Amino acid sequence: MSTTNPSYPVLRRLRNVALAASPLLLAGCATLSADGGMQPVQSAAQQHLGQNVEVVKTAADQDRVATRVAELLARPLNADSAVQIALLNNRGLQASFQELGIAEAELVQASRLPNPGFSFAKVRQGDTREIDRSFSFDLAHLIALPLTRQLEARRFAATQRAVSSEMLSLAAQTRKAFYAAVAAEQTARYMRDVRETADAGAELAKRLTLAGNWSKLQQAREHGFFAEAALNFARAEQNRLGSREHLIRLLGLWGTQTQFTLPERLPDLPAALQDQPDIENVAMAQRLDVQAAKLQAEATAKNLGLTKVTRLINVLEFGYQRNTFNDAPRQTGYAVSFELPLFDWGTARVARSEALYMRSVQRAAQIAIEARSEVRQAYLGYHSSYDVARHYRDDIVPTAKRISEENVLLYNGMFISVFELLADARAQISAVNGAIEAQRDFWMAKADLDMALVGKPVSDSTAVN
């Protein structure tokens, strides 16, 4: 004979209740991550830059960053070390990192269950005493919780991509500022040499004029060249200081940190460039601004769905009540309250959400169109700047050098005077300066192309010429 255990149905009901309530319990226990949502940003820095990023939250973090920055500044900077300093030490970027903490906190808040409500009332009327107790819960919030959490999750992901894009943009700006600063120092040193040469020529012309071997017109020409050389050096020095200060701002340096050393010259041009015929597809697959725009459109679509769900029932509460009396039996029961859509049927909210969604869709399409154009422009600029710099390297500068060598031979053979030799030096100024600028423009174009593959290129207005 078999017997039926009456506790089995009770256990099954308890198990079903536990399974149904487990997602709600997990939602109520949502917590912040250990890295503050920095993992995608760190991955982007490693993948696209080969560098590290770190959020500065404590004094220990600041000391660790300061030590690393000091190590990098102890050696002459290169483009990679300058980028690493900017990623660690730029305060604006650190402020953007805190946006991740804000967005993650909003996500966690959206994932948690609403707090229940409890009310207690005690009323006395003569000898009659009434005690009311009620326990309520916001069912509308609970119903919308999954959609709200998905919405905030997409917003959080969009914030992560936006911060990653800002980080990559800072890296591109730093590279361009580094190349501009090195080129400015290289040009300033050359213009200093030109000024000193012009000064020597002007002094020699003055002495020859006093001796009666030169006319005042010839002396005036040499003095004019010296005056122009002095002016050009002053402009080059001004540009050097401005370019260096722009780099200092991006690196977040101050005080003695600003006394860093730059290399004496720009890096050499590569032997050849690699063709990238599918560069548009590569850019569309990995550009963070395109991905962020898509996520924003998806988040707005989810928000539209949430608005449609809650358009009629915006307030819905369920409550348990327990009332006791000193002269009557105890009362127990429940209460449901909701908002009646008599005057506001939610059509305005839905229309607003639909307009926001279409706006985000159109903006995402425009961002994609601009991304394709920007990467094409950056790729063509990269190749054309390389052709110009290579032309200076392989033709213009070697030709000017051969002319100078031949003139030195003529001067040594006493076929030309020292002033003719100085005139040849003046003719080389434009060739040398043009070569430095072309080499600088190539490396800055490369930085623009690298940025165009992962995000919006840095505007030329931010660069120091």
C-alpha cells in the first residue's frame, strides 16, 4: 500500500515560487563592477594603441601614475611615450572615465527592484481604537524593469564606446602635436643657423663697405637678408614655443615636468606604403562612433517600446492591508491603485519617443556616411603627403645639396666669392623648410588615417602649424 505525502504539493509550489522570484532577487542584488566599466576602454587602448589606461581614484593611484610619467619623461620622448603619458595624465580624459562610473551606477539602479512601501496609522474615537497597517509595491516599475534595464545597458555600452572614442582621439591629437613640436624645433634650429650665417654675411658686407670695396646697395642687400633671417627665426621660435605648449597641455604636464626632451629630428619616411583597397569596410566594422550611433538608435527604440507599454498604466501599485479594532474583528485584504487615463492617454509621450527614435536613426545614417568620406579623405591625404615628402627627400633636397657642393668647390678654387656662396645658402632655405614641413605633414596624415579607422579624425583647427 502506498501513501501520499501531503507536503509534496507544498514543496512543488515553493519551488515554483522560488524559480519565479529568482530573477527578481538577482535584479535586487545588482552591484557595481570592480573596474568601473573600464574593460572595453582598456581593450581599445591595447588593440589600437598598444598602450595602457588607468582610472585615478585614490592617492595611491595618483602616485603610481606620477611615477610612471616621471619614468617616461626621464628619456627623450617619442610618439608612443607621449601618447602613453597623455592616456595616464590628461585630466580631461580622467574626467571622462568618471562618466563610465555614472553610467554604470544608473544601470545598476535601473536593475534593482523598487523599494516597497509601508504605512501605519492609529486612530482613536472615544472608546473605539483603530490601527491600520498596509504594505504596498510598485507593480508598474516591476513590469517595466526588464525594458528599463535593457535601455540603461545600451546607454552604458554607448557611453563606453564614446569614452573609448575620446581616448583614441586624444591619442591622435597627441601624436599630431608631438610631430608638430619636433618639426617646429627642427625648423627653429635651422633658422637659427640661417640667422647666424646671415649675420656673418652682413658683418662682412659692412666691413667691405667701410673699406670702400663694396657699394652701399650691396651692403643694404646683405643687411636686408639678415633682417629677414632674424624675423624668420623669431617666427620659428614663436611656433616652437606654441607647439611645445600645445603638447604640454595634451600631456597634462606642469612645473618641472615641462622640461622634457624631444628628438632632434622627425622619424624617417617608410620605404613604401601598403595599399588598403578595403579600407572603407575596415573602418565601418571598427569605428566606435558608428557603433555608438547604432547603439543609441537601439536604445531609443527600446525606450519607444517602454513608452508604449506604460502609456495607459503609468501608476500601478499593489498593497496588503491589515486593520485591527479593539471592539471589532480584525480586517485583512489587499488594495490595487492605478491611474485612470481620462485626460492623458500617453499619445504625446509616444509621439515624442517616435520622433526621438527617427532622429537617432537619421543621425546614425549621417555618421556612417561621414565615416566613409572621412576615411577616404584620410587615406588619400596619407598617400599624397607621402608622395610630396618623398619628392623632397629624393629630388629637391639632393639637388640643392649637389648645387651647394659644387659652389663650395668653385669657392675653394676662387671662382666665386663668399657672397655668392651665401646667396646659394639662401636659395636652400625654402628647400630645407619645405622638406621638414612635408615630413611633418606625412606623419600627421598617418595619425589622421589611424584615427579615421577607429573614430572621427582630429580637426585641423586643433593642430598647431
